[in-house]
Amino acid sequence: MSTSIKLLEFYRADDLPGFIKEWRRRYPGQSGAVQAWLDIATADGAYTAIEGEIS
């Protein structure tokens, strides 16, 4: 199974702790798990710009 697919499965299950654990397993010593989660969420349409809000 591809690493990115496994990370996506944690995202789809709304399992941030599992996502972070898998991130640390796959990328020891590297930060960025929460940013990756947010990038996936943004690409997935979880966050949308609202007119008049900070962009």
C-alpha cells in the first residue's frame, strides 16, 4: 500500500493522532504532519474562502 494512500485513509477516518503516528513512522525526525493534514483538508474542500474574510 502506498504511503500517501495510508495517510489519506487516516485523514478520511478523521484520525489525526493516527495520521501523526504514521507520519512519524514514515518520516522520522521530520515535522510537517499537521501541515500535511491541513493541506489535504484544503485540497479536499474542507476550507473555503468567504468573501470579506481574511484570505
